[in-house]
Amino acid sequence: MQIFNYRFKPKLIPTLATLLVLPILINLGLWQSNKADKKQMMQDIYESRANTEPVQISAEPVNIEKLRFSKIKTRGKYEPAFQLLLDNQVHKGQAGYFVITPLQISGTSMRILVNRGWVPTGSDRNVLPAIETPQNEIEVFGFVNDPSGKYIELKAADSSKSSWQMVWQNLDIKRYKSLVPFQIQPVIVLLDPASTSGGYVRDWPKPDSRIEVNRGYAVQWYLMSLALIIIYIVTNFKKISPEA
């Protein structure tokens, strides 16, 4: 192809390199864009259900998609024997745990997990923080969240232990169900910051948290894709010599 005194004459190796790298850059941009779109969708659901009346949770198994981010309330008693500390949780730059305690719903055999908030790890990680748990029947109110998700387990769980494993790296609801002798709702309640039902630090992020970061990364990958195309075109246009 010739334009004025320039001829487009691509070489094999730069062409192959461009064909290899360009799809990677575009897919990285799409990945970040999709993450931002999903967060925005979750935020829209969160806002649409923010001002609704609380749903009363009982023994009837709930549907996570219908109740996601909905306000809920229920009464029952905490069962600290099957409580866990969810590791690798950071609050204002400090490492800590989420305290997650099952609540037996009053008048039923059904339990529901309640995330009671964040506690610091302390100076010695071998010493677990002391967790105070109300012993009497209480009313819990908060909003529903999905405890499942994709993750990488850095250390496999030791299923050979007969005693309850207090510290978990990830909240795997299927694993939890397999280890406890009772029914459990397939959701988790994020305890409302205003609740006095045995909560700790509850600075819950909104679904669209860091969405601008995802969008910024997407733009960055798309611009790199465009720059690669421009560099490829410019470097492969050669000026035609007068002799030619």
C-alpha cells in the first residue's frame, strides 16, 4: 500500500508481536470494564432496596438474588461454638478479622450467619482476640449479602481436625454447611452499624467501591492498545527513495 511518498511494508516479527499483544491489551480493558459494569449493577440494586421495609427472616430458606442488599431483621441467639474469624481483613491500614457468628432464629432450627464487624489482630497473631458475644435472645438487623465468591485458598483447610477451626482464610458457605450439625441460610447478614447486638467495627463498603479505579484501568489498557496500533502503523510506513 502506498500513500504519497510512503509505502506500508510491514515486517513479519513486528506484525506477529502486534497480533499477539493487541488482543491481550484489549481483553484486559474489557475485563476491567466488565468489573466496573458489575459493580454499577450491584450499586443500582443496593440503592433501589436501601429505603425498603426490612424483611423478616425465619426458617424459610431465602433466595439470595431476591434479597441481595435488602434490609432484614430477625430474632435469635448467637452460637459462639461455631463462630469463625475471617482472616486478612484490613481497616484503615490495620490487619484484622471479621467476626462471623451463626444466629439460631427464634422458634426454629434454622441458623443464619451474621458478620458482626471487624476486630484487629493484635501484636501476636498466635493469640486470637477476645470476642464478647451476647448470651440472651437479641434482635438482629442489617442487610443481606452473598457470602460466596471466587478466591484463591493459600492454605488448604485441615479437615482432619476434630475441634472447630476458628480462623478461616475465606468464607466458603458450602464448606461451612458441611461442618456444622444444623441448617443454615445461604446468605450472610452484615450487621447494621446502628445495631447494639454485639457488633464491632462495621464500616461496610458500598458495592461500587473503587469503581473509578476499574474504569481508570480500563481506559489505560484501551489507550495502550491504541498506542500499539499507531506505533505499528507508523514504524511500518517507509519513505520511497527517489531512485525507487
